[in-house]
Amino acid sequence: MNSKQKIGLLGALAVVGTGYFLFKNDKDKKPITNLDKETKLHGDDTESNFIGISNARIHQALMAQNPNYAKAYKKDLKTWGTVSGVIDVSNDFDEAKRKKRKLKAFAQKALEVEKNYKEKAAHLPEISKTQITLTNNGTSVRTINLWGSNMGTSISKPLPGDVQDHKVNQEVQTGVHPQNVGFNPFNGLLYVANQLSDSITIMDTSGAIVKTVALGSVYPGFVSPVDVAFNPSNGEAWVVCSVENTVRILDATHNIVQTIPVGNRPTSIAYNPDNECFYVSNLLDNTLSKIDSTSYNVVTTLNTGEDPRTVSVWNEQGSVWVSNSSSDSVSVFDTADNLIGEINATGDYPTEFTTTSNSLFLIAKNSNELLELNPQTQNIENTYPLGFQPSGIIYNPVNGFLYVLSNQTGLTYIYSTNGTLSETLSLNNASNIGITALPSGEVFTTNTSGSNLAFIGYSESSSDITINESYPEKRAEFQFKPALVKHAKFVFSDENRASGLKLIHQSPTGKQHVTPISFNNYKSPQNYLDVAEITAVRGDVIDGKSTWEFKIAPGQTITILVYYKQLQFKYLIPTIKN
């Protein structure tokens, strides 16, 4: 066999061997399913399967001893990796890039904020300081309110007992020649009896006229309403008509529902809650008419002294008291219509009563006296000279003072219940007769010559509190140029420190947000009893809608140093970029 034949034989053997090998492998293989076809096309969910590459070859290529394992694994996984493989490696890389971008953006933003702050801070002056010094010259603890010019707050609102701060807040026109005025607790309205215009002026406590009720008369003054009382259960107003000799009844909607005839020249009326009856004094008959408030019938007519001027009820026991102006005496009746007392020598021409929980007070017009009567013993406890001719009186239960009118002087005199004159209030020299006090402490008086009703209120701030003259100007300045506070120092004149400070801020809707600060947390190490360094106010903005509230003790002086920077709104408005 020559060499060519040998080569041909070897080639044939090689072909046969290769065919046998391929045939044997095909026999060992399992049938290819559709899933295997999908796997070979797309790979399964393991990082060993790649498109068009057998698993065996991949395992071999990725063996740990393969020197190119690490490099090939990362390269192939990034290029051909399945979902699972990509999450393990590639997503971590993207997340790191995102974090890096966020940090870079944050740093850039911080630089912009710093630059913006420096630009605006350049327009702020150096830290300024203002000083406020307050002194309480009174005998009561006072509440102080600083700043808050847009909130309508006063430095220190007067207390009810600050009669020295009384003033006439307004005068509201009524009908002609008003006499008595009464407050109806059922509807919260004031009723004024206008004698010469035969009408009732009804208004609310702000002075707004609700209605003017004409009582009807062709000739002015022929009805002549002079007094009014109220049924608290249904709001009816019972009006005494002195010339017509009747009582007109207005319901709660201000309509006349009844007219009841009484004695000759009725002058006064009072309601007794103990028996739900009204009592009317009849001046020329020397009688007292008792009227049932439900049936509107005159139940009985009681005899009194001479010229009964005014009737009053002491509510603690339901006793009825009548001043007899010409016999200078007082008649006292119980709820069963029995005369239980007759008090003589009650001054010359006794007229008006007012009651407290313990006493009745009576004015004697011609002898210029104020008498205190004991309702239990029906005795005169005290007599106080007035020095003027009184025309009306009322007890104010809120502050415990007696308000005595004089149509002779046109003044209102304010007395304590022990007869000490506390204050004199000028009402423009008005001729005053009627007076009433509300449960809230407000006082109203009629001016007969001016035909109006005076509203007696209080000044804006208590006169017991004094403050340095520069404060109002600084308060107005902060209203339009707010101050950013760094800190504040409170210096007390004694060891009687205030308990704390309230920072009050009002929103545009009127809602208030209060931040309390305790002074005890800010004692100065140099003199902790008298000085408080309040660092908690740092960042607070003083403007027209913020208030600092705290207490000041009687006789105390507090000095406040406020360190701040003045803000200018034009530098706080964001710049609009094109």
C-alpha cells in the first residue's frame, strides 16, 4: 500500500469515527422541548445562561481556575446578563451614580442658598438694640402686651376696678327727653324710654339701633314712657306710661301685645322673680299696683307712704321696697303683700334704689345723701353726704362700685360701697337721670337734654402702667419694618419675677399661635434672681401681628433689652429669573 492509499484510509477512518461520535452523543441527549428552544434563544433566569451559548461551555468558561474568569464574568454579565444578574451588579452601579448625582445637586443647592443668604444679609444692618421700661404704679398684677399693632391690643387693658380710666366711648341719639334705660337679659338689648316722643328706642350694646317702637299719641308726651322692666322668662318689656296711666307690654319681637291700666301717675316698675309679678308705684295715688305676669291682671293694690317715687325688689328674699318721696320714708312688703317694715327719716325726698347682695342703697335728692339700708333688719346702716343733688344710682356688680348721677352738675360720681368717692366722670355737663349696668360691667346713662345714651367704657390702656416715650414710635416702626430678634434680656427691679413670656402670632385668618417660655429656664448666672436672658426668642419676628405677653407685679419695674436686625421686604422677595 503506497502512501496515497494510506492517507485515504486514515481520512475514511476519521470520518467514520467522527460520525460515530456524533451519533453516540445524539443518542445520549434528551429530546429538545419548546422550553429548551426558548432557553437557547433567550436564556433562563440564571446568570449561567446566555443567548446562543450552551451551559456546559459557560460553566467551563467561568471556572474559578480560568485566569480570565473575573474579567470575562463582569464583561459578559454586563453585556448579556439576565434580570437577576443585572440586579446583582449593574443596578448597584447605577444606584451609586444616582447618589453621586444627588450629592452633587445638593452641594450645588447649598452653594446657591449660601450665596443668596450672603446677598440678602449684606442688606441687613448690624444688630440693633431697643429698650422698653415699664412700671406698674398700681396695687394689682397687670398683664402686659407689647407690639401687636395690627391686633388691636393695648399695653395693659384696664381692669373693671380701674374707674379712673373710665371714659365716654360714644353717645347714641335716642328719642326726645329720655328717662330710664334698661337692659333685657333675654335678648341682650337696651331699651330707652323717651318721655316726650312717646317711644322706646331699642339698640344693641354696640350702639346700633334695632328698632324704635312708637307707643302712639297725637300729642307728644301724652303717653309719656318713663321706666321699663323685663320678664326674664320670655323677654317681654313692660313700659310704664306716666301720663297715660298704663303699662304697655312689648313682646320679644318688639310688638305691643298688652296695655294694662294702673294707678294715677305711675313712675316706676320692678319685677319680682319670687312670685313672677310686676310692681308699679303710683305717685299721685300713694299706691303700689301688683300685676301677674302671666294673666296680665292687677292682682292687688297696696297702700304706701306719700308720693311713692320708686319701687325696687331685693332678690335675696323677694321683699319689695318703695321710696315715699314726700313722707321721707320707705315701705317694705313681703311676697304675700304684707307690710313688714316702715323706715322713717330716710333723708329729704328719697327717690332711687339700687341693690347689692347684702344691702340696698337709696339716694335722697334734696338732702344730698346716700343711705345704706339693711334688708334683714329694715334699718338705716349708714348715711353718706354727697355734696351734690343726686338724680340716679346703679350698683356695678363687676367692679363693686356705686355710680351716682347728678343732673345738677352733669357728672357721674363713683363711690365704693363704704361711701368713699373714688372717681368723678364728666359727661359733658349732661342732665342725667337714667342709668343701668350690664352683667359684663358696662354702664349706660341717659342724657335728657341732649336726647342721647352715653356708653361709659374704659381708656385703651390702664393709667397704672407707664412706659418709656419711645415705645409707641418703635412699635409703629416694627409694624412696617419687621425685626428679626436675636435675643432679649429682662431686668426686674426686684426678686418678684414674672412666671413666663408668651409669644403670640396671629395668622391672616385670625387664628393665634402661642409659644410659652418660662423665665425660670433663663436665669442669668451673674444675677439670676433679677435678670433673665431669653435666648428662646431668637428667630422671632416682631411685626404688627405678633405680641409678647407677660405679667408685672404691683410696684415693679421691668426693663427689656431687645437685640434684633431690621428686615427689609424688598430683599426677601425672590428674584424672578427670565
